[in-house]
Amino acid sequence: MPITFSEIHVCLHHHKTIDKMERWVSPMGTLFFIAALIAVSCSSSGAADSKTSFEDNFSIMWSENHFKTSEDGQIWYLSLDNDTGCGFQTKQRYRFGWFSMKLKLVGGDSAGVVTAYYMCTENGAGPERDELDFEFLGNRTGQPYLIQTNVYKNGTGNREMRHSLWFDPTEDFHSYSILWNDHQIVFFVDRVPIRVFKNNGEANNFFPNEKPMYLFSSIWNADDWATRGGLEKTDWKKAPFVSSYKEFSVEGCQWEDPYPACVSTTTKNWWDQYDAWHLSEAQKMDYAWVQRNLVIYDYCKDNERFPTLPNECSLSPWA
Ligand SMILES: *[C@@H]1O[C@H](CO)[C@@H](O)[C@H](O)[C@H]1NC(C)=O
């Protein structure tokens, strides 16, 4: 069953109280404690009992033979070897909503390997595409993974952020989610907002809000840039490299030509409503903690690359 916004609210309400008690003691511990608490207080909604099959929502983009599912069809595996990687995409497109998936990344020596989980307006790297990316950059055994996020509008990206994580993403499944409406795009890791990308309410060249997007995931070799800037190469003796997926959930406006009723901002859907236009107080505290502790790179702070910072960098994530 999909998790509704009111349930998230309930969960965050608990979270907030605890936040005040423990935050300054140990942010890590607090976060784990909160995670446990959310798991308990939201267990009815957290347990995804929607037993949809892969084919209901997705199709394979390339190399069918590098895709596998568990016996019950609920876990999917993408593998990369010397030959090729693999990718899948949703059959439907969406404009605005909440998009979530649990991933467990390639363990051991995964240097050079990138697992991407993203939304894009088209099935290819077209010059006019809009795109929202999570990219997981592999590493040598024992060295930390990084998450890179990016936002494209009309074919232009260059809006990278990089974060380290507060857990080992290869050990277990964690949820990676995107909230997208006309006011903000928020990247979540296990319900912690790690990145907030705001709209300014005007016509602009940075906030993708016009075109519906598919959701994709893929695994590929990126050892020319991914790990320590390309210094660490993929060790093919360790292949195949496998990423695992489960519990895809979407609550969004499914696109229908020419225009589905749900995109006219009726504020009928929780992801379009006022509460979803900005972070809640509890989310702001988590976000502040992430900002202080986990940001490795932020293009909005890179004055060497951008002597004049892009316009969107002046928008406050706290608003
Ligand atoms: C990989 O590990 C090295 C050494 O700890 C670290 O500097 C680097 O940021 C890590 N991640 C990537 C993607 O290079």
C-alpha cells in the first residue's frame, strides 16, 4: 500500500519530539533511533504489500539477459559485466508526484561502477531532455560510496551535488525517493531530505516542470570519471556487478495525452498541496544535519566553476 502524506505527517510528528531531545547528543544515533521509530510507528504503511510484478510497471531497456528477478518476482537484479550493463524504465510517464524505490548497491570492489536511478523525459540523452538523477558511485572495497544528484532542464545539467551516506548502501536495502511538484524537487534517502531544489514561480531555465518523465534505473561502467575522478578503474575480475531493487512505489499524476486532469494544479493530491511545497519543521532539522555533515560537493558553492553562480542558487531551501 502506498504511503500517504498524512501518514508521513504522523511519523514526523514523533520524530520532531525526539529530534529535540537527542539531536545534539549524537546525530547518527538519533537518526538510527528515528529510523527505528518511524519503522514502528509507520509499520502499517511501510510494509509494502503491493505485490505488483516487474512487467506491470517496467520494461527492460537493453540486454534482457543481464536482468533477473527473485523467485517470487519481488526483487530485481541488474548486472554489469565486461560486455554490457543493463537498464529498465517505467512504461508510464508522470508529471509531479512521489517516486520511491528500495535499492541495494553492488558490494565489495565496485570502483568505476555507477548505478543510476533517475527520472527523464525521454529514453535517451536528447538535447532537450529534463532529468532528475540519483547516481551511486561505486568504490574500492571498504571505501565509501558517494551519491551524486543532478537536475537537467532542456538538456542542461551541471547542477551536481555529492553526498556521503550515514550507512553502507551495499549492506541492505534503503529507500531513495523523489518528491516533485511545481514548487520544489526534493531528493530523499530513507525519508531524510538530502537535497532541495526550489522553483521561483516564474518562467525560468532551471526548474523542470513542464514535461512528464519516465523513471529509469541502470548500471554501467563509468571508470573514466566515477571513482576518485577516474583514477580507480573497474576491476573486471570482480564482475558481474549486481544492484538489487524492490518496492517501487509511485503516487503521482500519470500522463495521458494530451493532458491528464491531475496535472492542472488542483491541489487535490498530497504531493501538490501546500504541505508538500516546502520541508516540514522536522525535515528541516534533518536537512540541516545533512548539510552540516554529508555534503561533499555543491555546485552552488563552486565559484571557480561558476564565477557567477546560477540563478537557482539564490533560492532558499528553507522557504
Ligand atoms: C572513494 O574512496 C575514496 C577514498 O576514501 C574517496 O576519496 C572518494 O571520495 C570515494 N568515492 C568516489 C566516488 O570517488
